Amino acid sequence: MITLGCRLNFAESEAMRTLAAGRDDLVIINSCAVTAEAVRKTSQQIRKARRLRPDAEIVVTGCAAQIEPERFAAMPEVARVLGNREKVLAENFARHTSVSPEPVEGRFADRETGFDKLSPSGNFSPEKVRVSDIMAVRDTAPHLVSGFAERARAFVEVQNGCDHRCTFCVIPYGRGNSRSVPAGLVVERISSLVDEGFEEIVLTGVDVTSYGPDLPGSPSLGLLVERILKGVPALPRLRLSSIDSVEIDERLFEIITGEPRFMPHLHLSLQAGDDMILKRMKRRHSRAQAVETVARIKAQRDVAIGADIIAGFPTESDEMATNTLALIDDCDIVYGHIFPYSARSGTPAAKMPQVPMATRKARAGALREAVARRKAAWQATMIGTQQHVLVERETGLGHAENFAEIRVDRAAGSAADSVVGKIAATRVTGFDGATLIGETA
């Protein structure tokens, strides 16, 4: 199994691993389409897999496969291309299958964004390309609650798809429209994972804060989190994956700021810190709203903030870039997922005046440096404090409640393997330039 991209992909990879159990002759590549570079890396991984496993059957799936099936079907290394709907069907991983997909035609048709409607692929048989119309998917497939489990942390998918149309993004065309998993199924799955010994659950999806409108009664994400905490009292730690700050309702706000079992760490989909760029991205928040939301949260609880930020979006001037750079301090961002803008064919942003790539990379570098400085200063404040670390690896490496990475030294307590998957009270004693170091209290 080779997985690229987001946590949701990793969760679904584990579901596919189960579906393909016993297929030692199979290599599954779960692709990402968020940037052109991600698509390029998928092709690179396909060629590498063929070199390492010349006799294996290579199956390509994920968002890049959903959006550009012909591209991967044309590669001689690839045996099959599965869409995001098809990758959760057990029959598609059997050695001999005959299930045909729905027609490929129309999967990109969208007048609002101007995506070109692609014609069906007449060059490849249904046995090689199985990609149906993701926009027609309305149900929540069983895999949505299968989760992804490490030895310490489990990822549970509660939502998939996206109803928004940011001008830079192709992901809705890989994932389809937003759909949610009923709360009862989520609670049942999390309860099962806790019974198996997992100490932390991360709720994940494509647009997690859009959870609920498609379900009876239109429950919010805040209500789902409330039900989880109430329905699984033995769950020690709960986190959210990336969320939209503008969709944090009052119920969720109260949980974030006042519930000790909800971890004090948020990763926000901010994307930019300039209002004109946000408008051209078709984002739903303003700069002031993002700053105000963070300030309001941090006034009530010390919550570590992470953010997704795009550098060098089309039309971005030096002044606009400076506004985004200032957002690092204004929102106290200590975790940054920062990358230069990547034009995706068919999106409105690809038709806008482009910033030179060298400028995009330089701006991304400046943003990363700003986050690194702020993170280092923040890490220094933790030396001498006691943190509760979920140990995730035999090396003693794990994360505190605020997601600070801390290594619990083997010499400080029990053998590392005996505490993997457990929460250890840890006194932070130092910093090695990248990771905090601690010893069991």
C-alpha cells in the first residue's frame, strides 16, 4: 500500500488493506490531486512500484485517479484504475472480477466552476478503468466509519466530499458532494476502537465542519462531538483534522474551549491572510474573522494553532503576500502546512494572472521560516512543564495534548515498547533543535 495526501486517504488505505487481505500480488497506490506536484508524485510512485515489484498487479486509486483516469490507464505499469467510489468495493480487489462501472462521462460537468466535461474513455476496457460519476454519490459507504488505526491513534472518517467551490481546488471533483456519517455509527465505531485500546481518536473528512446538513435533523459538527464525548466516556482524547474557522458554531466553540477531553489543538484551513486574495479564492471568511476567531478561542483556552496556507496565489502582490505573512503572528500559528500555489487545469484560478514560480517558492519559504521561528519560541516555553504524551513509536516519540512532538527518553522510565499506545505524564527537560525531550514524571 502506497498512500499520498491527506489523513482521509490514510484512513481509506487501511479500509482497502482489509478489503485486499490475502492479495500478496497486489500494490495499491492511493493518490492525491491537491497539487500538480502530488499528481506527478503518483506517477513517480507507480514507476517505482514496478521496479521494486515487477510481478505485482498495480492498482491506482484516489483523487488523482478519479479526476484523471486516462492519464494513469495509459501507463503500462498500471493494471487497473479505481475511482474513489470503486475503491471501497470488495469485488474490485478480487483476483477475477467482472463488475462494470457507471459511465465515466459527466464526472467533471460543473457550470459554476467551468470545469470541462470530459468524454468517456473509449480506449480502455471496464476491467482497467472503473471510475463512476462521483457527483452522483449520495450515500455514505461502509468504509466511512472504518477508520485508520495506528498503534496509538485512530482516524475515523465522519464526512466525505465538499459542497464548496474554491477557485484553486479540484478535490470536490475527486470526492463528490458533501455527505455525512450518522452520529450513531460514528459513536459505535469509536466505542469499538476505545475497547481495542486506542487512547486518541481523530475525526477526519474532506470538509469536516460541513458535517450534518444531509442527515435527518441537520446535526452540526458540534453536536456530533458532544454525542461522542457523552456516548464514549472512556475515550481519553479527541481531535479534529483540518477545519474551517468560519463554521465553528457556538456548541463546538464551547467544547473547544471548555472540554478537557477535546485536545487543545486546531488546524485551520485559512489559505491566505489578504482579503482580496481570499475573495478571489472564493473562501467564505475574511482575514478579520479568522484573527477574531483565534483570539476568541485563545482568550478562553491555550489552544495551539495550525493552518493551511497557499503562497503565491494568482494576482498576489507583494503587499498581499505581506498581509499573509503577518497572519502567522496575528493568529499565533505554530504548525504550518504551507505550499506554493499549484495551477490545476480546469479550475478558475488557473485562468487568472499567475505569479512566477520562483516568487511563489520564495514566499512559501518566508512563511515556513516565520512559522518555524514562532514554533521554536513556543516549544521553548514548554521546557520545565509537565505534559501528557501519547507515545506512538518504540523510539518514545509521541504528541502532547497540544500536539507538540515530544520524545520520552528510554532511560527515563520503562522500556519504550511497554508504553507505546499509552499516555505518559512527562516532564519536558530539553529541546534537540527539532523535538522536545522529556522524561516520565
